[in-house]
Amino acid sequence: MPTSVAEPVAAVTATRRHRGALVALPVVVVLVGVVALGVGRYSVGFDQVVRILLGQVLPIERTWSDTEAAVVLGVRLPRVALSMLVGAGLAVCGAVLQAVFANPIVSPQILGVSSGASFGGVLAIVLGLGSAALVLGSFTFGLLAIVAVFATSRLRGPTPPLTIVLSGIVVGAFFSALVSLLTYLADPYDELQSIVFWLLGSLATATWAKVAVAGVPVLLGGALIVALRWRINVLSLGDEDASTLGLRPARLRWLLLVAVAAVVAGQVAVSGVVGWVGLVVPHLARLWVGPDHRVLVPVTLALGAAYLTVIDTVTRNLGAAEIPLGVLTALVGAPVFLVLLRRSRRRMWSGA
């Protein structure tokens, strides 16, 4: 097929694929949520789950028991809502960072935000300050980490992307060392178990209060990223081209990084460290819809929400004892990422 004919055909095919993804993914997210609400040690029929949810807003006939309503609404719904928020936030942060640094292996952990938030949480556990202090400490030190990255990378003149990456590595290593120190000093019969379990990542203690804590930064940061998604396309061209087109690359980059920091800090505060989501999901989305961030960002949000909800549902049903979420995301994410990297490393970035 001649090039002049092939290009319009490819464009039409890509547009149809984009529309299909934007229509299908919300349906998939809803279906995943319904399945997650019904599956568990106490099984609830999917039709009953739907009726319970609709019964909260519509005057329909009650066919469910009080126990089923308590399980679905009081126990599982906060956890499913939290897993979707955390998954969507981590996934879109990965997509943004990979575009900002033009590097397919960048993830939210690169800025040291996860390490800073982890230190804040561990410090609260060691001091015995309670769950509220744990959330506040994680969020505070997560944001402090991005401030430290900003301060160390802008000592002199402009800030190239590589300098930001190196600053993030340094700040992350510093906070990781502090976490190791606190872990070493913790009481092995009490505090150490709580620290290890929290650092491995879990949504087992999900509550509506934690949903609110994660929801504020994820929704605000996600809304900002969605609003700037077309500018991310321009930023991906490089600073010189972006400046020529009227953007201020440095300001836009830091605005996106602050949004990422807020989202990741909020996530770590409520669920501990959950890795690989921000690395794997953007690649899956990019393989599906290509590198155009106008479509990639919303698709990544939805795909991340569904992905982590599936993983979390598996963690609480796979064995007698719940598997830490961060362990399973790594066990699933690492081989999936290797397969994607091996089979589609060119297509991911070319959009072919």
C-alpha cells in the first residue's frame, strides 16, 4: 500500500482504537469493581451487589440481608474505592514521569517521594503516634522529599531533566537510609512487625477516612495532569521545541512533578509502598492507544484503577493469610514488564 494511502488508514484505525478504549475502559472499571465487591470469604452474588449499590440511591425492593449489605458497603466498598484511587494515581504518575524525562523505565519512586513518605510513616509507628499521625507524617515527608529535590537540583541555573533524576535518587537514598535506621532501632516484638507489613504495602486497613486522604491529592493532582495532557505532548518534544511553541518547559515540568509528588505521598500515606504499577500500566496503555497523552492519560487512569483492584482482590483471596499488596504487584509486574519490553519496545514509543 502506498505511503500516501497507508497514513490516513493508520490514522483512522488509531482514532477508532482511541474511541474504543475510552468507551470500553469505564465499563471494565465498573465490572471489575462489582466483581471485587462480590468476591471474598463471604461471597455475595454479583446481582445482589448491583442491587445493594442501586438501593442506596433508588427505591428498589430489598432482596439482600443486613450481613450482605454490611460486607459490601462497610468492608469492601472502601477498599475497592481506595484501590482504584491508588492504582489510578500511581499509573498516571508513571505515564507523566516517563514523558517528562523521555525515559520508559522511570517510575514514581524516582523522585524519592515514596522513600520520604515511608520515613514519615515509619517515624509515626516508632513513636507510637497512631494512625492519624502515620497518614499525616507520610504525606508531610513525601512533600518534603520533592521540596528537597527541587532545592538540590536548582542550586545554579536551569534544571536539566537528568539533574532532577539524580537529585531524586540522592533524596530517595537518604530517606531510605533513615527508614533502615528506624527499622533497626524498632522494638522487634511490636513495632518491627507493623513497620515491615506497612512497607510491603497493603489496603487491608482501608476506611472511608483513608479514601478521603488519598482522594484529595489523587483527584486534584489527576485533574491537573488531565488538564495539561496536551502540553505533555509538546514537552515530550524537548525543551527547545517546547519553548519555540510558547511553553515554559521548566515551569511546566515542576508543576507536573509537584502534582506527582502529591499523588504519590497521598498513596503511600494510606497504603504503604506499592511498586511497579507506575511502570507497567503506562506501558500497557501506550501499547493500546499509542503515545498521544490526550488519550493516554485518561486511559492510564482507568487501566490503573482496574489493574490494582484486580491485584488487591487476588491478595485477599489467594491464601489463608493476606499477601502484602506490594509483594504481588512486584511478582506480577516484573515478568509482565520484561515481556512488554522484549516484544514491543519500539512500538511503545513510536505509536506504530
